[in-house]
Amino acid sequence: MSAPLNPDVTLRFLALQGLAAEAAALAMRYFDNRDAMAVSLKGAQDWLTEADGAVEALIRARIAEVFPQDSVLGEEGGGEVSERVWIVDPIDGTSNFAHGDRTWCISIGFLLNGTPELGCIAAPALGETYLARRGHGATLNGKPIKAAATDTITRATLEHGWSPRLPVGRFIDTVRALFEAGANVKRSASGAMGLASVACGRSDGYLEGHIDSWDVAAGIVIASEAGARVSDFFSGDWTNGNPILVAAPAVAEETARVAGLSLPSPASALAVSPGSKAGD
């Protein structure tokens, strides 16, 4: 049964779709003219392009116009967390974007009183838009999606994201453990797209030892609504990042065990943290 509708969330759900489409069109204009685009490095393999700043500025401006009481937390501009907060990654997969690889996206999530309510991942270079609202399912280009039915890790294809905040050896050890358990392991260099791939059944799991909220806020809603198991990212001081595990239901527990990560019980997915209130 679908969750009851909250008018405030409904209004933002409708606005989110237009906002994502406008941001995607702007990002594509930069992508199609990369030779004239400013590109720099914030750190080793930490890419920044002119498009990142422009797309985030657009998203912030539109939210300020329509929902001036809401806050925005973005990868490029930072921000504050309030009862109503939009969490934005203007270009996730910036290295791919800068090199002409089409695996990148705009990720926009919305939290109400600490609960992830809305998510949109727009991947215009791939012609894909993932959309979800808590309690109402997930779609890809308007069609319902669901996580894979893969029932054993020896048949699973998993994606392991790399974080520069953790030792390289830890990443390699986890990849080795997953291979030894019989899984196929890959990396696409976009955490948001990794979560979207689990949601639509293209892969069976995505994990990363440390990831930021703007990489996963939208994907957590989308994957959860597609039936995937999702770790409790929004616990503790999530503004500084947390581990993430999103996986097809039948392989989630085994993947978590092999990777040394934890999962909440299936019934507590997207549960409201103590002291907060649900949006519906």
C-alpha cells in the first residue's frame, strides 16, 4: 500500500522533476562543449569542472525561488541541514564527465525531518532519469523498476566505490574478499549511478567504505523504493559521510558479511531516527 500523501512533499516532488530536467540540459551543454570548459583538480583524482559550479548554482537558485524556507547542502557550495533540506551533487562522476565518459549524473535528494523522501538521478548523456518518492515506488524514464532477483553472491555483480579518505589497502582487501566469495566486482566512478544500477537490476550491489551524502541521498530513496536493501547511511553525523551498502535483497546479507558492513533489518528501511518525525 502506498504511503499517505503529504502536500508539502507532493509539491516538492513535482518541482524536483522540472528542476532535474533543467539541470540536466545545462550539464549537457557543457558536456557537449568540453574543449572550452575549465577543468581543475581539488586533489588527487578529485576533479572539478566549470559545469559543477554552474549546475549547482542553477539548482540552488531555483530552490531559493520556489522554496525559500528550505536549505541546500551541495558538494560545491556546502550548506546547512534543516527540517527541509535538498542534498545536491551537480555532477557525480566528474572524472568521467571531464574525460567524455557518459557515466555521470545529477543527483538531487530531499529530506524532511531527517527522513529521505525524494530522489532524482538524471543521467542525460545516457538518456536516463531515475525518480522515486518514499512509499510510492521508483521509476526509470517513467517505467517502474525493481532490484534484481539474484539469489547467491556467486552469481552477483557488485560495484565497489573507491574513497580517497580510506587506505587503498582496505579497498583492495575488500575487493579481494568479494572476488574470493565468488562475486564479479566492477567500478564505474559514480556512486549515484552505482545506486541507480542496483535499483534497476543492472548490478546486484553497490558498496563504499566512505561516501558523502550528496552522492547517495537521491539513490537511497530510489534503491529502497525499488526493493533493494540499504544500509543506515543517515545515522550519526552523516554530514561527514558514512559507509554505504545497497544490494539486491537475496544477496544483501552475504555481501554485507563479506565486506564487513552492516544492514538494518528489512522492516527498518528508511526508518525515522529517534526524535524526528516522518513526513507522511
